[in-house]
Amino acid sequence: METVRLGIVGLGNMGKAHLANIRGGKVTGLRVTCLCETVGTIPALQEGETAFTDVSEMITSGKLDAILICTPHYSHTTIGIEALQHGLHVLVEKPISVHKADCEKLIAAHTDKSKTFAAMFNMRTNAAFKKVKDLIETGELGEVRRVHWEVTNWFRTNNYYATGGWRGTWKGEGGGVLMNQCPHNLDLFTWMFGVPQRVRGFCQFGRFHDVEVEDDVTAVLMYDSGLSATFVTSTGEAPGRNVLEISGERGRLTVTDNAQIHFQRNRQPMTEFSYASEAAFAMPESWHMDIPVDNTGGQHVEILQNFTNNILSGEKLLSPAEEGIRSVELANAILLSTWKDATISLPMDAAEYERILKDKSENSTFVKKVVAKKASADDFAKSFR
Ligand SMILES: NC(=O)c1ccc[n+]([C@@H]2O[C@H](COP(=O)([O-])OP(=O)(O)OC[C@H]3O[C@@H](n4cnc5c(N)ncnc54)[C@H](O)[C@@H]3O)[C@@H](O)[C@H]2O)c1
């Protein structure tokens, strides 16, 4: 195979953005041959493209080798399973599913390992996070002791929720900021620091918007290694900020706006200094430095290119879909902890979570005011932070 024939399902904000990148020739070896949309409009077809309104028909059409799933979250599981069972390569938007049990079902369908199965975790391409992961893995930061990530600049207006019929409801979206905006951050969190063993969440529901899901979150994450972490997020706070602070034995890293890295480096690791010092109030000498980061990463295009290269030449995947279960489980645990007012141990009970979420979806009395006007492509582009 020289060119991968791709079908895109879901031509809303994200599907159209991917389509524009691929049609624009930004991804070598990838060609769109099929487009599928149930309700919205499919952009005018170009030569060699076929339109579908039924995803099963597209999957079995023989006109595609791979599928890119850009539909609302719940259907990632059903469409993903069907596509994998029909022998397609699959690239699924984040989150890979809404809850852990669905993730397990989706991942279990990937039985033919010769097929590529990846997730659109485009923020893994950010140069700043790649650098931070490198500094941790090479021991430059020393053992990580504490992490605080405050990402409160996912601001969304009430109109954002009002114009997306499925957004802001348990039934449509299965969650709020944790399920829509934060899969990226939670994925990066587990990518850099691993999965915590205990989670305590404090979510507020509809605090800032006319929604029934969480739009404000404070969570404490504890690791058996002793690492303690906090994760704070919101879609209602302005100006908000995005600051990740990582304290290690060799100093503290501060990552601002996913882009700038500042390192306050200890001359001597802090615990070693503590036990070696004969003074009572001494501090390790530390130096300030900015760590250069050369770009912001290739984002969606880089993930699409990596997916294509993996199919064509076996390049190592940047974001295997199997790893997508971690951010979903973490998000689920933060919500479950809030609902039960208790600490949740991981691995968590997937069936219990699914049961509670189903109950919330089916017995909701929430009525959302829906407005018809959709965001423009320009407006949507502002959402990438
Ligand atoms: N990676 C990123 O940076 C990023 C950014 C935004 C959204 N997303 C993800 O992309 C997905 C879609 O988000 P969006 O903002 O584009 O939503 P959207 O509502 O704008 O678009 C979804 C589209 O899917 C269509 N659809 C629904 N079910 C379908 C089906 N069975 N077959 C065909 N079409 C169907 C809808 O009609 C709609 O047009 C979400 O999972 C979201 O988390 C990812």
C-alpha cells in the first residue's frame, strides 16, 4: 500500500478541521476517500470521495483502509468496535470512550494487531511536554515528589454548550470538562507521571453554565511512591491560567501555557541536602534557568502523519489507543469520588461507574436550552490551547 484511503465519520468542528488538513496536503500518504455525516452537512465532495449517511455502509464499502472517528464521545466505542471487526485501521478522537467499561470493550476488539489503532492525543506532540517527560525519565529532575496542574483556561461560554445539542449532559457527553477538554491533560498527566493509586475528587456541576455535568474540578491524586498531586480545572473561570508545577529532588519545573519551561535547579538533591546539612535553617543552593523549547509540536497533523506512517512503514505510534483508557479511568474516578464523597482506589470498579452514569443519563430531569447557531471554523480554531 502506498496511500492510505481514509474515511472520516462526523463532519462537525473537528472532522472538518481534519478534512481541511488532509485535503490541504499536510499529511503525506493519506487520502480522504469517504465522508460520513448523519445530521450536519458534508463539505462539497472532491474527486475520489464518496459521501455516506450510514457509518456501517461506509465501513463495509471497501472504499477505505482506515477510519477517523470524530463523532460525539459515546459513539467512539460502537463505531470503533465495528470498524476494528471489519479489519480497518482506526484513529479515534479523544476520549476513546466515555467510561472505563466501554474502553475495555473497545480495546478488546483490537484483536488483529496488524491493524493500527491510535487515539488523537495531539498534545503529546507539544515540545514542552516531550521535554518534561525527557527530564523526568533521564533523572534530570530527580525523583518527582509533588505535582500541581492548574488548567483553568479552558474557558467556554454558555453559548458553547447551548449550540452543541449533545454537550453538557450525561446522556449526550457523559461528563463535562473532564470528558471534553481534559482528556488531553489527564492523558499527559498519566503519560508523564503514571496512574495514581488513590483519587479524591471535588466536582461542581453546572457551577458556571446551564449544564448538568461538571464544569469545575479539584482533585487530589496519590501515588504509592509517595508522590502527591493536585489537578484543578474549569471551563468557567476567566482569565484562568495553565500552570504545571513539578517538584523533584533536583528542583522545580514550571510549565506555563503548555509552552514555556522554567527550571529552578537544586545544586544538591533536597533530601540528600536535608540529611547532610549541619544547619537547622539552611536551603539547598538553587539556580534559575529557562529551558528552550523549539516549537509547539505538529499537533493534529503530526498524529495523522504518525498514524499513516505506522500503517505504511511501522513507525512507532505516538498515542496508541490502548493508552486512552488511563485518562478515562482517571476522569471517571474523580467523578465517582465526588458522587460517593469518598476516596477511590485504582483500578476502579468499571461496572459500578457505568451503572451510576447510566442512571444519571436515564433519570435526568435536566432540560437544556438549545440554540441553533453553530460555532464558525475560526471560532473553533480558538479552542486549541
Ligand atoms: N483533539 C482535539 O483537539 C479535539 C478538539 C475538539 C473536539 N475533539 C473531539 O472530536 C469529537 C467531536 O467533537 P466536535 O467538536 O467536532 O463535535 P461536533 O458536534 O461539532 O461534531 C460531531 C459531528 O458528528 C456527527 N455525528 C454524530 N453521530 C454520527 C454518526 N453515527 N455518523 C455520522 N456522523 C455522526 C454530528 O452530526 C456532528 O456533525 C469529540 O469526541 C471531541 O472530544 C477533539
